[in-house]
Amino acid sequence: MTTEPLITLLIVDDHPVVRDGLRGMFESASGSASGSAPGSAPGFRVLGEAASGPEAVARAAGLDPDVILMDLRMPGGSGVAAIRELTRRGARAKVLVLTTYDTDSDTLPAIEAGATGYLLKDAPRDELFTAVRAAAEGRTVLSPAVASRLVRAVRTPAPGNEPLSTREREVLTLVARGTSNREIARELFISEATVKTHLTHLYTKLGAKDRAAAVAAAYDRGILG
């Protein structure tokens, strides 16, 4: 007989009741899996719990779990900051976000920070188990609502990420040289009003408030230099 290895977990949530409920759910699944037939899905072992982002990072370093179930909004330190720090440290654990929030301000930063998956707390028990197993294998897991948001975000460039037109690049290059609006208008054979319009579009696309900030953002994004 062969036994599938257990998937080890760290549960991170600021609510004790939620942590207790998740622990009981996974330990129950592990118990039922232990008596199942060879080749069946692996069970789970909860190594520990944490109530904040910083505590999660510290406990992950000591416990080295396969998967971290991470809440996002916690008074003692956010889940996104914890995910970012775990990624920076090169932690082995895969982070599966488990939260009640599915807004763009929550989902996108978590995925960008390095989360392997994003699931909502109203997910059915079996869906959660499947997501944890997938995360342990390094596969991306997203709830349908979150997946839809990510698709929309990819299709609709966020402010500061829109491409510049050829003319806007020409104006930006001259701005970087310290050229005045009047001189830019003369060199490009356009009116000063048109120059100002291009600048307004540049500021919006680069997320800048003035000429200096636009030039700095352009260098940072590799548009200039």
C-alpha cells in the first residue's frame, strides 16, 4: 500500500472562530482520508495558526507549511503585505487567499504580491479542499468572480499603464530636454494649445501631476533613456 503525503497548512485569520472552523474542517478531512484506498486524494495537517500578517510571516518561517490560507484585512497587519514579504523571502509555501472581499483593490494587489490563488469564504467545502491541493501543486486557483475581475483588468489598462502615442512620446522627449511649450509647438509645428492637450494626456497615462513627475515616471517605465 502507498500513502499520499499530507498537505501541511498554516491558517491566517484574525477571527479565532474562523481559524477554529477551518482547522476542524481540514483535520476532519485528513482523518477521513487516512482510511481511504491507496491513490486517493491526500489529507491535510494544520501546523499552526496566525492572527495577522507579521505573525503569518514569522510562523511560516518556523513551520514551513505547504500552503498558507491567508485572510487579507487584519488589524495587526494586512495579508497583502505578508504575501509580499513571503515572496521577497522566497518562501516555499504557496499562498491561497481566503477572504470575503473580491473588489479590485483587494484581488489585484494580492495576486501581484505573489498569491497562488484567491478564493472567497463562501466557497463550498469540497471546492476549498480542491483549491488547497491545486495550490500545493503550484497551480493557480481563482474563484469565478475573481477570475472575471482579473480578465477585465487585463483588458482595460489602469491609469499609469496606457501606452503613449507617437506624438505624445515626441512631446515627452522634448519636455525631458527642458523645452518650453512654445518651443515644443514651434518644433513640432503644432499650436501651444495642442501641446497642452498632449501634456494633459501624458499626465493621465503616466499618473503624473506635472512635467517633472511625468519625466520621472517615463524614465522609471523605460519610455525615456
